[in-house]
Amino acid sequence: MADIAFLLLIFFLVTTTMDMDKGIPMILPERGGEVKINPKNIAKVLINASGDVLFDGEVVLDQELKELLRTRIKERGLDADLKPKLIVSIKTDRETEYDRYITILDIVKDAGATKISIAEPDKD
């Protein structure tokens, strides 16, 4: 009986396929040198350890963040590739919950941002 159980286990392990398309679909830039960016074209979003969102240093609610980003994207205009000039820099605290980070990332994308910088949290 144990032999049959092990054979079935091996059969299912060998024939099962894993879906590897999980994750955040993002296009990463080519490796290269540094590019000077106008500071007016950068919107800073910080998510602190308690999950509060700071937009350019001021605490905002999720819906407010979306509207502020939409307004800022319209103000900054489009680049030569007809994409928004605004770069949204998202930075988290080391203690920020992953679900909260993904929620804010989705809000930023829904606001129309196409250039998103994911900044590394400060090291303690």
C-alpha cells in the first residue's frame, strides 16, 4: 500500500505544471549610465511602517493620492514618446506590509503613471 502511495505521489509531482506568470508585470530600463532628471518631474511617495502614505511630505488618503498624481501628471505634460514626464518614486519603510505596498503601487498605476521608480528602503 505504501508503494502505491509513493508511486502516486511521484506521478503527481512529475506531471504537475507550475504557473510561473505570477508577480508584478514591469518593464525594467536598459542598463546604462545616469540621466539627469528635473526635480519638478519627480513625485515622491513614502509609505511608512504604519501604512500611512506621504505624498511630497504630506500625509494623504489613497483616493487623494490618486487625484494628486493625476493632476501632477497633467501639469508635467508628455515627453517625446507621448508618455507622462512625471516619475513617481515609491519608497517604503522596512516594516511596511507588502500588501499595503502593492495597493499603493496599483493606485499609482491607476492614476496613469508609466514611469515608476521603486526606491530601496533606508538601512537601519
